[in-house]
Amino acid sequence: MGYLVRERAEAPVVMSKCGESTRVLTADDTPVANLHVTHIRDSVKHYHRDCTEVYYVLAGSGSMELGDDVVDLRPGVTVLIEPGTPHRAYGDLETIVFGVPAWRHTDEFYVVVDTDAGETREAG
């Protein structure tokens, strides 16, 4: 067909480790990109090996950890996250998350910090 038109209200809503996510455009639709509208309160620190993500804050406020840095989030802020960058957001915010190539669950790796051992490891 060459195109897809979908209203947000028709898109599936899933609970993810980032929050309630409306999956407007997914890898099942196209391998090129995904578009999710996600309500984030306290996400789990993770990274992607393949997917570059762009977060655009629609509403609310909070913060995002990017590696060892923390940035403030408010409406109108855009954050570009390259593959391999550990990140998590927290607060109470609604975001558009755009990923290239399209996000797949097999490209999400969680960062686990063992404070007793002083080490960081990966949990797939």
C-alpha cells in the first residue's frame, strides 16, 4: 500500500518498564521507525544497541539520566539518545518516543547496579 494512517485512540496501549505506552507505530508496521506516546513516572535504566531514540516532552516535568548526567525535562524539550547510552526518565511526563530503526524488545538491555560490589552489569 505504501502508507499507514492510524489515530492514537486506535493504537494498542501496553505497560512497559518505561510506563504506559501507546504504540502508534511499531516494528510490526515498518522496520524503519517507531513512534510511541509514553506516560513516564519512573522508568528502568536501559540502553539499546541498535536503536537511536528521540524523546520529545509533550506535558509534565521530570528528569532524565543519560549515562552519568541528569537533564531536566519539561514541555518542548527534545533529547536524542544514541545507541549504547544508558538512560531513564522519571517524574510525571508524557513523551513522544521516536526510534530509528524501529525498536524491538530484543534491543532493550537493562542496567543493574550492585552497590555492594561496586559494579554495573547488564540484564537482558
